[in-house]
Amino acid sequence: MTTEIASGHRVTDTPTPPAPHGAPESGTVTSEHRKVLAGALVGTTIEWFDFFIYAQAAGMIFAAQFFNPATNSSPNLALIISWASLGISFLFRPLGAIIAGHLGDRLGRKPVLVLTLVGMGGATALIGLLPTYATIGIAAPILLVALRILQGLSAGGEWGGAALIAVEHAPTSRRGFFGAFPQVGVPAGMLLATLFMLVMTTTLTPAQFEAWGWRVPFLFSIVLIGIGYLIRRLVEESPVFAEMEQLKKKSSAPLSELFRNHWRKVVIAAVIFAGVNAAGYLAIAYFLSYGTKVLEMDRTLLLGLTSLTAAAWIIATLFFGAVSDKLGRKRTFALGYLAMIAWAIPTWLLIDTANPLWFGLAVVVLGVLLGVTYGPQPALYAEMFPVEIRLSGVSISYAIGSIIGGAFAPMIAQMLLAETGTSLSIGVYIAVISLLSLLAVLAVPAGIQGRDLNK
């Protein structure tokens, strides 16, 4: 079967040679499949919980308690710097991917899995113990940023391997659906983080939450370290562990070779991710801050609406991952970005009403659109890169895309708001970066869907 895509090309969806690892072409989900998908989903959820707890606290707590005194009591500048501290960790993700690959080659996958888990969870727990500026002065924001960098290093080494294992285990006709599972870890981590914050804000007074309650989710990361370790032991004891080792050996390439011979693919893949990542970080963190500080809406209500956004994102990610298997990944991406462009301005018109119903509609629809352009990503990436450079290609593209997209999106949004005085400028920013991502999608070569991933 063939399908038309937005660029006018035709994508062939006819059967190809069997997928790697002997994945059945019938589409049957085996017990090994379930183990792979569960491991990818739960592991990434735990790691992103740690990551997003910081994102939400950056807007609610850190500006006032860590950065405001250091900026001569300028609340807007303090908030911009707080958002910058959120983004700085993204700059270290590529380095984290390189370090994880190097240690994995020398020490094996098992110690790297433990190291990234402890690095992420340990940094998160230490943030929960960190004294504020009022207690230790300028050392407080310096230590906070240092721990955020450690989070970025830990997050950088995991996504590519989890995404490719899910896709390469899939029957050819279900790659989009299988690849959506590691993607679900992001909104699931966001949902878990938001629900935790919601519980804290509803059970504590505002003064208690700001004094010590915000620290509890960070300290809870210690429990998640233990849970994540047990789950990863199960994955390590399965054939997946050996296959991840094989994958690293056969599909990792030196960065010099990757950028010398495949730079165009890396650039295209990175820009494809930029739009959804920028919009995603507004949903993850900025809307909550904007609603409480600018619109003066109730924080508990906004956390509830953020939870609905995350739930919509989860459902849409799985659904549109599966849709991409039928409709075509380029077409699914293109339709998603066209919708994102169209919704960018109406989002802010609805949010600025400060009406819970319209605010909720704006962010939940955005959550659905995030799923359209997020679910098919691993399968598209896997089919874009040849096997000999696939792991390096998808990992570095993902890391670069997150830098140009989500790393500083909340900071840019805050700066645009301060400069223009209108939130519509933020909508224009999302529309422009989504347009760039759409153009990158249309530059993906035709006919790659369903290709043999052994080549």
C-alpha cells in the first residue's frame, strides 16, 4: 500500500524483510515484547519524574528562594535566570550520551544503567536538601545549577538505546506503536511529578509548601532509585540486555564520522524534534508559572489542569504512534505540526481568559497535539539512520533537538512576555519553531517507512 504525504511524495508501506531480533510480522505481541515495553516505559517515567520536578519548582519556588536575592530583588530577572537554570542541563545531554557510550564500551551496560539512575536520583534528592540563598548565600544557586547539570548528564545517555530497542523489537507494521512506549515515559513522568506537587499543595498551607513542602517530591526520588534499580535488574536479566550491548557495538559511531558523513540527517532529525520539545516544555512548566504569577489563578487548580494535559499527552502519544503505522510517519508528523501552528495563538487567547474551562481546553488540546508529533518519533528516527550509525545518530539528534527546542523555551517565553507585554508573542514563537520542524519533516527522504532495519 502507498500513501501520499504533505510534500507530494509517496511512501511505500509494503512488507519488508523481517525486523531485527526475529520480530514476528503478524503483529503478535509476545511476552518478551511486553517485558521490553514495560522496562522502557517504567524506566523512563522514573527518570523524567526527577527531571520534571525541577522544571515545576523552577517556576514556583527557585526564583524567589535561590535567585531573587542574587539579582537585587528583581522578580522578573530572577524568574528568567531560574528558567535558564532549567535549560542549562540540556547543554550537557550530548556530553552525557558520549560519557555513557564510552563507559558502556569499557565497563558494560549494567554499571552505566546504575550510574545514570543514581546520578539522576541522587542529584534530585540533594536538591531537596539544599539550603536556600537566605542560608548560605551565593553558594545556593551555584550548587543548584551544579546539581541540575548532573541531572542533564544522567538523562543524556538513556533515550537512544531505549527507543531503538523498542522499535527494533517491533513487527515492521507496528514500529510506530512500539516506539511510542519509551516516549510515554516523558508525559507519564510529568503526570507523576504534577500529581505529587498537587498532593503537597492541597495538604499544606501555601506557607508550609514554600517553606519545606516543595522539598518532599525531591526527597521521594530516593524511593524511586530503589524501584528503578529493581525494574532495571529485570530488564538486564532478559535477552534485552545482551541485545543492547550488541546494539551499542554495531550502531555506535564516532562523532567525527557521524557529522562528516551524516550531518544532514542529524540536522533534519534535530529540527524535527525542536517544535514539539519547545511546546512540551511550556506545558510541563511555563503554563503553571504563568497561571499563578501573571493570571493569579489558584495553584492547586492549575496543577490539576496540568495533570489533565499530561494524561491527554500520554493517550495521544500511544494512539498516534499506532496511527503512524497506518497513515505514514511523515504525514502524521506533518498534520501534527500544521495543527500546532494553527493552535499556537488560540492557546494564549484561551489561557488569558483566566477561566478554568478555557484554560483547561487550551492546554489539553495542546497535550493531544504533542502526542501527534511525539509518538512516531522513535520509529521515524530509526528508519532515517542506517544501522552502523543508528544509535549515535538518534541519540545526538535527540540531544541537539532538545537544546534548540525545549532547553530555553520557558526562558524565551518569559523574555518575550517581559519585552512585548503580551502572551501572543509566545504563541508566535511556538508557531515559528513548529514551522521549522514541519519543513524538516518534509525534508525526510521518501520511502523509508518499513525499511529493513538490519541495513
